[in-house]
Amino acid sequence: MKNKIFSTFYWKISGTFLLILIVLVGIFIYININSARRYYMEVNQKLNGDIAKHIEQEVHPFVNGKISKERVSDLMHRMMAVNPSIEIYLLDSLGVIKEHVAPYKKVKLTRVSLGPIKQFINSEGKEFIMGDDPRNPGRKKVFSASPVVQNGVLVGYLYVVLASEEYESASDTLFGSFILKIGTESMLIIVIAAAIIGLLMIWIITKNLNTIIQTVNKFKNGDHSARVHLRSKGEFSALADTFNEMADTTVKNMEGLKGLERLRRELLANVSHDLRTPITSIYGYTETLLLKNEHGEMSKEEHERYLNIILQNTDKLKKLVDELFEFSKLETKQIKFKPEPFSIAELVQDVTGKYKILADKKNIIIESILPENLPLIYADIALVDRAIQNLVDNAIKYTQEGGKVTFEFKQMKNSIEVNIKDTGCGIPEDDLPLIFDRYHKGNNNKENSSGFGLGLAIVKKILELHESFISVKSKLNEGTTFSFNLPLHTS
Ligand SMILES: Nc1ncnc2c1ncn2[C@@H]1O[C@H](COP(=O)(O)OP(=O)(O)OP(=O)(O)O)[C@@H](O)[C@H]1O
Ligand SMILES: [Mg+2]
């Protein structure tokens, strides 16, 4: 199939090329023959233009205005012997043929048009002029002519056709052999050379094109490593480079899509796993609770413990679903960004207040270092609230009992820098570049298997919306600091 494309393509171009070559050769031969013939006739007329005048002067075929039979017959004999290639006509002053010296041939015209004869006489044989051929009406021939004037009166013309029929057939044969010689030798050599070079060039061009077609087909059939390698440079190498670039981009995009697809599959697995754990727990405890209650074997404390476990798991489930929902909204840009002026210190105060019970449980102190007169910032309060919650949540989660979480604020030129510092377990260096990726859970998160690894990805997206970013510094077993800037409110 591929070779078929190549061969038909090759033969189409080659066929067209050969046809053009043949037509051009034909036109060339035609022009050549015609101009050679014309040149031959022109030379003939130039050389023999005076012949009519000479004959008239030598023979004087007119005597007292009348044709002398004697002299004409004498002329006939002389011409037959000396130059049989010419035909002599004696015309009266109106161009009517009165006598002719053209043996054995039938003269069909009775009259010759005087226009060309007069033009010839006026130009004194310098112009190339063709006149009537009395034997072939409609055909034109080169001639010589001379007026016959006796006693000051024009009595007629001597009209000599220079290329008689015998002459023509002889020159035709000559032309034939000449063209044949040129045609069969030099012309043939040139044409064959042109054809060989042309076909070779076409072969080289179509070969490159064929390589490209084959590679494109390979790529189409699933060989994504197929690239075009051409030896020669030129238009086709530009086409090949473009294809190669296109193939690289396509492969890159395909790999990107594959990566995304893998991520989605991982998410689905993670989500179902992370949701199943609290659901199983809620289901198991509720079932046991109902059973034990039915048989009245449950103490009040046990009852309360069971309900607490169910509550904790429901809370976990709610947190998971909220986080997932929040992230998907941020990722698909379904969140409306509504910035307003507010105090970041007050917001942090609110958030830490909410986490106080959790922090107290782990005996963790949360404190804020506030410079005086901290100006307002201009940001989306709900989103910043969410970001700080996620960071405090992490700080408490990854800090051991008795640790400390500190908020520090620094006023910069156009913004306020917020630092959240903990004395927790720290993040391993290899993990640092990955913690802001979605669904990434660090190695230090083994026992805290709750969460999707979305908290920091959400923080990153929220800060991107504020045209800001988050940075992290961490030392294993010493602690971690997250920092970000939010714009100042300018009134
Ligand atoms: N303050 C911190 N100290 C140590 N490690 C941290 C801290 N904050 C984040 N990490 C590491 O970064 C990872 C990603 O954090 P992220 O908040 O995105 O996910 P998560 O806390 O595991 O789950 P989620 O926040 O979705 O409940 C964590 O699993 C943890 O390994
Ligand atoms: Mg988290």
C-alpha cells in the first residue's frame, strides 16, 4: 500500500515531466525547421534577387512591347541547361501570365498578384517578400522580379520563382536529413540527458516524501517513537522537522493525559479507601450499640464511649468530604473570589480559638507574635480562613505532645508576611518538593492516615488566587515553618 502510493506518485510526476519534455522537443523542432526554411529562402532571395533583371537585360524577351517567341524558346533552353531550379514567367503590366519557362509542369494561375512584385521592385530586393506560386494557388514562394520598360512605357514584368518544385523537393530532402541528423544525435543526447537527470531528481524528491509518508503511517499505527530522518536538507527536511516536533508534542500531551488518568485512578482508590474506614467504623459501632442496648447489657459509660467514637468518625468523614469538595471547586475554578479588607490577626485569633481544644488535648501551646498597629489586608476572608485552618491543622497533627505552634506577622512594603512555625516532627528533604501536590501524603503521615493529602494543595491554590505563593522551611525532628504574603489594603 505504502509502495503503491510511492510508485503511483512517482510515475505521475515522471509521466508529466516526460510529456512536457516531449512537447517541448516537438515545439523546438517545429520552430527550428520553420526558421531554417525561412532563413534558407531569405538567403536564396538575397543571392538571386537580381536574376530577373539580368535575364531581362540579357535576353530581352519583349520586342516592341510584345513577347518574342524565339527569345523565350532560347531562354527555355538556356535555363534548362543552367538552372532548372527556377521558373520564369512573363507577365503583362496587369500581372497576367503571358508566357512561362517552366517545362513539364502545369501552370494553374492565369494571373499573379502585383502587390508583392511592386514591393520587391521598390525595395530593390532588400526586403524578404514572398509572392504567388502560379503552379500552386494559395502557396507563397520567394521570387525575383524586374519591370520591362520599352520606350519609357511599362510593358510587363519578368517574374522568376526562385524555389521551383524540383528545388523544394530537393531542399526538403536536405532538411529531412539535416533534422534527422540533429535529432538523432545532439538532440537525442540532450533529451536523454535531461530525462535521466529529471527522473533522478524526481526519484530523490519522491524518496524523501516516501520516507515521510512511511513514518507518518508508522506513527498512526501506534509506533510513537517513529521520527523522520532525512539525509538531505530542504523543504522536505522542514516538513520532517515539523512532523517530528508535532509528534514530540503529541507524545508529551499523551503522557500528560496518561499521568492525569493515573492520578484520577489513584484518587478514586484513595477516596474509596479513606471513606470506607470511618464508614465501616460508624457502621460497626452503631450495630453493636443497637444489639447491646436491646439486651440491656450496656453501661452508661460504654454507651457514651461508643457514641463518641461514632461522632469522631462522622466528623472525620465530614472533613474528608468537605476537603474533597473544596479542592474540586478550586481546581475547576468554580469558586468566586471576593476580596475585602480585614484584620489577619483577628482571623488567626478566631481560627486558633477553634483549634484550642484539639491543641490542649495534645498539650500544645498556640501563640501569636503581633507587631503593633498591623494594617488591614485585602483578601478573600473565607478562603484565607480555610488556608490558615489547614496549616494549623497540620501544625497540630505533626507536632508531638508538649510542642508549640507560633504565628508571626511581618509588615512588608505592600504586604503582610504570615509565618506559621511548629516544633513538630519536620518534613524529610525528599518530601519537601512534593507536599504541595494534590493527594500527596508524606512519610511522616503513616499513623495519621486520615486526610487525602489535599490540605496544602488547597492552601497553594488559595494563595494563587491571591497572586501569592507559599514557601516552607523544615528540619527533621526540629520543626517546620510555612510562610506566605497577603496584599495590604490600600484605601
Ligand atoms: N507542619 C507539618 N509538619 C510536618 N509535616 C507536614 C506538616 N504539614 C504538612 N506536612 C506533610 O505534608 C503532607 C501533605 O500535607 P497536607 O496537608 O496536604 O495533607 P495531609 O495533612 O496529609 O492530609 P489532609 O490535609 O488532606 O487532611 C503531609 O502528609 C505531611 O507529610
Ligand atoms: Mg493537612
